[in-house]
Amino acid sequence: MYQPRTPSYRKNDPVMRWNLPDRVFFACGACHILAHTFLMRYGRDDMKPLWFHPHAGFAGNHIVIAWDDWIFDYHGYSNRKKFITHCFQRARQRWSGWDADITELPRDVLISEPKSREIAGLWLREPTQFLHNALPRAERYLDRFSPPPPSPRDKP
């Protein structure tokens, strides 16, 4: 639901998009690449990609990784319930009547344009479809965060 504040920003300008600060880049347009990178580094069976899919006529697609009481996205780690409540509240402040479905995605769609297009309303860029390969950038950005909190299932 992040909206870039860059003057004259155009999502279809690959240079402008690539030159966004990392946090903004992974907030609006490359969240799925960060989600994939997170799963490659820390993924467990209980971690699932979730797609915030706005209802017709609204913007604000977003993909996060969720497990137990946690969500990971460009912010880092958040309490799952608080994160979802906050996202919906902020989107409704910007767009009256905003609503979205939250859908679990198969992991393999995150970096495959053809597979993502098999899901109605979803169309994700592959890492190499940005100005430069977005995977190394996502790996460097992920280095800013500690490993995920342990799952209650991991505790003896």
C-alpha cells in the first residue's frame, strides 16, 4: 500500500524505478522479490507468501511472508494481526472503501511471470525484468534484518 513520493514517479520507467531507495523499491513493485529472497534464506514449511489483493478499482497489491504470529516485508518483522489491521486502516485513509482479499500464494509464482499470470489479477515481474537483476539487491537488503524469531514449534 506504499505510495512513492518521488516527484513525477512512473512505475513504467525502469531507470526511475531502479533508482528508488531500497526500502521504497521493495515496498512498491519488488515486494515479491524480497519475499522470495527471504524464503530462500530462512524458509520453513510454515512460512507462506500472502498476497494482499485489492478489490476491483483499487490499488495497493502487496506480498509478504507470514507464519505463526509474524509477517515479514520491507519493514522487517511485524505482529501479523497488527500488520494486517494497520495496512487496511492506512489504505482506507487513502482510498475510501478500500478492501482486499488476502490470498496464500504458491512459492514458485514469486519469481515466475508465467506462473504468476495463471492466478487471476496477479502479474509479477521476474528478477531479471527490472533494469538490473533484483535478486542481489534483495539479498543485500535482507542482510539488514536479523533471522526470523523461532517458531513455537521449534521450542523444546
